[in-house]
Amino acid sequence: MKLIDKLNITANDVITITGGGGKTSLMFALSQELAARKLNHVMTTTAKICIADVPEPQCLIRTEMSAVIAAIAKDPQRAWLIGKERINGQKISGFSETELIDLKAAIVPLVIINEGDGSKRKPYKFYHDYEPSIPSITTKLIHVMGAEILFRKIDADTFHRPEIYYNERANTELTSHGQAIFDETVLSQTLAAFIDNKLNTTLAKNATRILFINKADGDNLTNARLMAKTGAPLFDHCLLGSLKEGWVEQVK
């Protein structure tokens, strides 16, 4: 797919991935490409991430960053997934921004791929005030959306925390069934609010903002192109593709 070329990833980038519909898949796809080019990198989270399908030798779980740094220094080419502690055996929690800064200073060069929030495996989510967790050292922010959300009812079958959307719009007119539809207008409003309330308050001004519309396969391709047309003007770059099928195209 040559994701790292289309995203212009350099050897010292800190990439934070937000949204839904393929964050973890994107993280591992980036890791595979970086590993193929023998670029030192680690995967991690500033939220929580499921590691059920990750090979045990790839997981580096330590309470102290100094222990993580020592292990990486011995085998910098391994595609490490680092975390602070295990949660119920299936997830890990990540490190603080201060600890990630220490890691960046100790291992040079090093790409950090960070998953900045969770979406309960849904193709998109609505945010609490404290989400997502974006380190200020982030150089590239990739916001992921699943293409199947367009023209779907805003409900728990498709969206994580749809009640947040309805609570924020309690006095707006909904459909005759009491549910809103995630159309181009809602998409535009949702992305604009995410940028104003989240990215503009946490990201460095020189950080690159990227919209990635995933699952643009089969019947979802038309929807993906409509989403890209709406979302691309709000971001520095916009890509659409299918991580499942292994292709991506740059829209902006």
C-alpha cells in the first residue's frame, strides 16, 4: 500500500491515530511497512488497546520506561508493542507523555505509532470531553473513519456512544423515528467540532492533520468518495482505501 510514502512518514515521527473503523489495523499496517524498511519504531497507546491477537514476543509490558528503553536498545528492529500494564489479560494501558518523551530521547531515530482512543470496534465514535488522548509531541494525527457510516442511523449498532450526539443536540429535529441520519451535513459538523474542540486545543500548530477513510471497498466506495469530498477540505491531507483489501489512494 505504501502508506508511509503517502503519509510522508519520517524516521522521527510521532503518529497518533484517532477515530474508529480501523485504528489498530492501520497501526499494524504502518508497522509492517516500517519494519520492511528497517526503520526503528514502536507501537503503543495513550488510552487502552487490545493485544489478544498480538504474538507474545512482540509485547513489551513494563511498569518503568527505563526497562522498556533497555529492551528496545537490545533489539531495536523488533516491531515492539509497548505498554505499562495488562488489564484483564486482553488489554494494555500506555505510558504518559513525559515517559514517551524520555523514550524518544533515548532511542534515536524512532517512530512512535500511538493509538489515542478506543471505539469498541465501531466504525466511528462520539467523544467525551477528556478524549482523545493526543500527546503534544505528535507530529502526524491520523483520524480514521469507516466508510459504512454514511447514511446510517446514529445508533449503538454503528456508533460508539451515540448518546453523546443526541445529548448535545437535544433540541434539534430528528427523523420521524427519533433517530438522526449520519449524512454529509452531520459529517461536516462532526469533523468541524472535532477539529475545533480537540485538535486545535491539543496538537502543535505544525503537526500534520490527516483524514483516512477506511473500508472503502465494495458498495462503500461511493460513500467513501462522498465522505472524502466533505472531509478533505478540513484536513491537510485525505486518503481513502481498504486496509482489508490492501489499497489506498490519496485524495488530497
